[in-house]
Amino acid sequence: MKSLQIGISTCPNDTFCFHALLNGEITIPGLKLEFTLADVEQLNEGMLAGRFDVCKVSAHAALLAWDRVGALSSGWALGHGVGPVVLSAQPRHVLTPNSRVLAPGQWTTAHLLWKLFHDPPGQLEQCVFSEIMPALQRGAAELGVCIHEGRFTWEAAGLHLFEDLGVRWAEISHTPLPLGGIVARRELDPGLCLQVQQAIADSLAWAHAHRESALESMRRHAQEESDEVLWGHVELYVNAWTQALGKEGEAALALLSKLAGERGLIPSGGTLEVLA
């Protein structure tokens, strides 16, 4: 039986979408799916290093690797008017070239958006996403670009909203914001990519039909234990674009690539192809 190395994040929208595949409710005949669950930046690095056949990655990383990977249509996270939030330790912080800004990884879409909208971007440093809010609370940085559960928990943590990058994107683009999605190595057989894409779509449909069962995987891997926060993530980022990227999702990816290329943040001229 052929093995397929698949990487997904521990984010609730991923564990919701992939619960049925992780637990054998959905299978692909003749294929053994070997999953790795990790922080999104670890997945980005693993994909760029060629360690995965299929992987959930940041849109930033996918656009950078357009010549080595292609997108699968199902499993993407896009939001309209929502996305990473930039938090501050103090209210009404003013960004200066000396502001210490924490980002959740060099290849994350959050990092790309921050640099796209802020030039100069301050004194940028990278760290694991779960360490950003505690660092702000300690006063170790002025600003932090936060992803995952941070969007829902910053007020309870006593932090302040500096900027919502999803709102900023919507204001300039009038398109959904492509945060991350599933890519596959270009060397994979096209028929195999189609099988995997369909299995992801089937797994997502299974999760919608068995929400309480899917919640088990979400609880097991999330940083935040509140069911309300977990479901909030699903409500925001599991939508029609997760079922199928579609023309609107593809156009949003192309626009992100164009704007980032014009700013020199990614090499210009490449196109991320949708394989299946």
C-alpha cells in the first residue's frame, strides 16, 4: 500500500476539516495516509524542504513555492473582512521604526500582510504563534501579529487591538483573504491529487454532519480549551471556499501574489496552479 505524507496544522478549522480522515471515517482505497500535525510555520518549512506530499501551508509559502507545488481546491481557509489581528501591549500604540513587532513565522501570510501594509515594518522578530500574546503581556514587545485563537481571546488577555489585517485587506481588495490551504507536490500523479482533493471534501462534509465527533479532534489539539472559541474559528474560516476554492478564491490568491510581487515581498511572475 502506497503511503502519503500529509501535514496539517493544529488549528481548529484544520482538525474539524480533517477529523474524518484522521480517524478513518473517510479513507482512500490503496493509500495509507500518514499525518503530521504541527504549527503552521513548521508545516511551511517542511513543505519548502520537500518533507510532505500534501500539506496545509500559509498562502505566503504556497505562492513562494508555485514552481514545486500546486493547490488542491478543498481545505482552504479564506475569510472576508477577518484575518490576523495585530495586538498591542498598550492602547493607541504608534508604530515607529523602533517598535518591536512579533510575527508568527517568516513564511506565514500574517507576516506577509504586515510587511505589505507597513513600510518600514518596525523591528520584526519571529516566534511561535502561541508565545506572542504572553510576550506582549510581559511587555517584551510593543506589537504582535496574532493568528489562530488569539483573534478571539485578546480582550480577555488584557491586550489592545492595533489593527485587523483582514479588515485592511478587504478595504483594499474587496476580495476574501486567502490565509492558507492545501498544496501537493507537482510530481504526484494528477489522478492521485484528485482522489486526495475529493477525500478532503468528503471529510469536511462528514464533519458538518457529525459536529460533536469532530469537536473531539478540535479539543485534542487546540491551544485554547473553550468550545466557544473553537466553534468561532470554524464559523469564520470553514466556509464555501473550504469546500472548493472556486474562481473567487483563485482570484484572491492571484491578487495577493500580484500585490506582494509588486512590493518585492515574493518573486514576481509565478502562478500557483490549482491541480485538482
